[in-house]
Amino acid sequence: MQFSIPFSETISDLTTNGHQVFHVYLNGLLHSKTRYSVLHDLHAKLRTLFPEQLHALDASFPPRKLLILSSAEIESRRDKLETYLQTVSQSVDIVTSPEFNQFLLKQQILTFPFKDTKQVLPITLPDLSVVKLDVNTTDSCPAVLFKLADKIGFPKDYLFAYKLMLIEIQEKSILFFKFFLPCESPLLCLHSATQQNSDSKYAIIFRKLLSSVDIESQILKYSKASALIAAEIRQDITYNITNSKDSKNFPKAKLLQLSDCELFASTHKLRYCGYIKFQLCISNFPDEKTYVVPRFGRYELCLEYNDCNGSRVCANFKVSRIKCWSVGETTNAALFKKFMYRFELAFEYYLSPDKVYWVKLMTNDAIMMSLVIQQMVDELSLVCPPSQNVILDEQDVQVEDVKSDDESCSEPAVELRHLHSQYLPHDANQSASNNQMHSSPAERSQPPSGPRISVAKHLDKQNATFELANLDRDL
């Protein structure tokens, strides 16, 4: 969970001089407008339910004040509340508890009230058909998923491999914004996005977010699921998320004409099959200010870029070798002014047992990238338990030549725009709080500077070396 409270506002009422509400953003989208007293009640409940976890996290909640707060005191309270939510969200016990999720869902419902609780929610399937679900505004994401599975006949045992995602639809591409958590109402999230940016077109899609080939092969046994996976591959080919390894003998047009069975048999001829593609961004790998096209999936982060000779190459970073990662506001004012790159994703990568390297991506997709990494880490920990005796290779960043008809990795001619840069208001005096990065026993490189929005759950050095013998390794 990526929490931030970028600002607060005063709500007028008839009985008092007004009260302060804090705009709580969850994973880049306005989730709720919540009063201090409500958050104080949450803290009291968590202190009763999870005293050990709060003590271990050193979660400090700002104290009550008897007098009316000044502007400076309100800003200090906002900053401390933001830090508190970021801190408690690092506890798996807390964020997975029914009490915490019910609290967040209730606050979202109170923030976006509907006169009629019965609504129709359109959900787009991978084959581009639209299913209209009868939902309640109080329905959480799991409840909506189960209703969708009942309507389309999807096997519920494999719903864990799919997510409901919020996307922005553009003329020739789609932008992945976020996938919904159990504490969110998909209907209210869609309403929040539309309310804040009515000029853009948004939709909720049902998409597979799974890296395990073995589990995917089990899902293919079900006709409805296999048809959706085939449709998803075709859409990814159409939007250049997936492309052919041999565009001469297997061009895009030929691949799109294959039957479902032929398409599944030809997946070894596809590059980035099952990955999520993000917008062009700027990285410090292999050199500073390198334009890259990121794709995440199959337990790896792939960065395509043009080398010094103008050739298209791809660097593949294994998720199993990422020690920790964070999302923060970019400190490069020039890039923010030119491309509106508000955020930076940074991950610490093991090149060898005693050598780590900070890879940074300046992008407005940073929050969605962090969610996808966390999804792969959680899945990897279940599919492939940690090994006690794994030797890291000396070089663990694979760089390969790429030949595709995808978009260029050169500097874009037009200014890039994305939902995140619009949804989190920027104020130089209202930056996110700093979070401490977890230390490594090995010699650490210089961590990225600047305010941190959140530090994701980290893998320690031992758990970062998963045995990958049963996975499709490229090294």
C-alpha cells in the first residue's frame, strides 16, 4: 500500500467554525477525506489489536490539541498522519486484518456517497467484451470479482491470478494506473478518477497478473479461462505490449490470425508474453538520463533502450535479486518541468553477493510499478521457497539485442502526461515524509535521495536469493 496525504482542507458547518479533513491517497488515487478524530480512533483500535507490531514499527501518532490549530500546526499534523499511515502499512498483520480493511472501505464509502446504492459497473474483459455487473457501492474488490466470476463462468479457484485494474484509454494505447485492493470499492475508485479528471476516459479491466507458467498451464484447462488468456495475448500483440521474436517470419498480422491452440503453442516465439508495459521513462541504467521502455512480468523487470551504437537492447533484472525498493518524488526539477515526471521508482539490485546497485526510474507509473513488483515478490515466495544454499552469479543483469517494431527509446518529441501527475497535487512545501531504507549486510551503494512516499516490504539478503531452477531462467 502506498499512502500519501498531500493536503488538507477546511469543511464549513453550521455548529462550529469548520473542521479539517485530510485527503488520503491510496496507490496514487484519492481514497477518502478523513478527519483527525477518525484516524485517532483507528490508531486506538490498532493499538489494542496489534501492540507488538506498532511497537516494532515505532509508529507514532500525532497527539490531540485542545486549542485551534494554526496553519503551521495543521501542516505538521498532516505530515505526521502521512508518516503514520506509511509506517503501519509496512506491517503485513495490520494491512491484511479485517479491521484495517473495513476501516479504509468505510471511509471511501463516506467520501463518495451515492443516493442509490445499487449501481451498474461495466468491466471490460480481455476480448474487449463489456460485462455490466449489478453491484452495490459498498461492494469491495473481492465481492465484485466473485460476482464477475459467477456471471462469466470463470473458475473461482483461479481468481487469485487476476486483478481488476483501472486504466486510462488513449487513442493508440492504454495506460495501466492501478489494480484494486480488498479495502477498495472498484465502483468508487472509478468514480473518483472520473470526478477528478473528466476529460479522460477510464475503464476497469479484468486482466491476468501472474508470472508462474506452471499455474498458467493449469488455468488453461478451463475453456473460459483459456479463451480470455488467448484474447489477452492478442490485445497485447495489438498494443505492442507483446511482440514477436522473429518479426520477419512471424509478423504481427500472422500471429493475430492464429487459433487459440496455435497461439498457445507459439508463445515461445513471443517476447514479453504476460508482461505489463509502461510508458517511456528515464533511468540511470546503463547511463544517466537513458530513455527506457519498461516491461514487468515473469519475475523480472525488463528495460529496453538504445545503446551507443543505436541498437535496441534489453536489460533484464530478476525480481529474486531485488533487495528493496521505494517510491518517492523526483528531485530532478528539469525533468519534472519537461516531462512532468513526478515520481521515481528505485530498487536495490544484487549484481553479486557483495555488490549492489541502485537502479532508478523517473516515471509517473512508479506506484503501479511498485504494486506489480510486490505482486511478483508475493507470488515468488509461494511458488519458489527460499533456498539456504544459492550461489549468486557474478553478473546477473542480462543484456540482449532486441529487434521489434515497437516505439523508439529515444527522447519523446511531445510532453508525456499521465494520471498520477494530475492526481497528486504538487506543492514544494508539502512533500512526502522520509522513510528509512532497510540496511544491507553487504556494502551498500548510495541510496536515492529525496522524499520517500513509501518503502515497500523488503527481501533480506538470504531471502533475495530464491532458487530459480524450476523457472525459465535466461542467465
